[in-house]
Amino acid sequence: MVTREDISAELEKLCDSGKLTLDEYQRLKRIFEIGKQAFCKECGKPIPVGSLYCKYCGDQQGVVQTAYCEECGKQIPSGSNRCPYCSDKQGAP
Ligand SMILES: [Zn+2]
Ligand SMILES: [Zn+2]
């Protein structure tokens, strides 16, 4: 199993070998460290998952609500027909 530490170490290697720029490295590292990251649908800035309002532009995010897969329980966008993780069909009667 690949852990976040593995990914982090791998990113460091890529950065050291010059395959990643420092900017890319820091951005990727941040994404992996946070784990799940949401982005404001108005301004596109990263905001914490589940935020009702963007802290940058104040746009309401509440329209997009997260749901959980009926099968594996992972967080998926509400209204998804299928779970992106286990492909289980959602909303089946
Ligand atoms: Zn915003
Ligand atoms: Zn699932």
C-alpha cells in the first residue's frame, strides 16, 4: 500500500532530480498533505472540504454538497450516478 509518506518521499525525489519545479512540488505536497481538497467553484482557490463559503471570495459553496457512497462510504459529489472509487451505482432503489 502506498502511504502519504511514500508519495511525499517520491515527490522529494522528483524535485531533487529536477523533474518537478519547486512550485509544482509544493503544490502537490500540499494536496497530499491535506488529503482531500476542495476548490471554490467561483474563484477556484483551494478551500477546506465541506466549506459553506469560500474564505477568499465569499461565494456560497453550499449548492455542491458532498454525499457518501452507499457501498464503500467514501465521500463523493452529491448527485453522482456512480462512485468514483468503487463504481457502485448510487441512488438505486
Ligand atoms: Zn472563491
Ligand atoms: Zn463507493
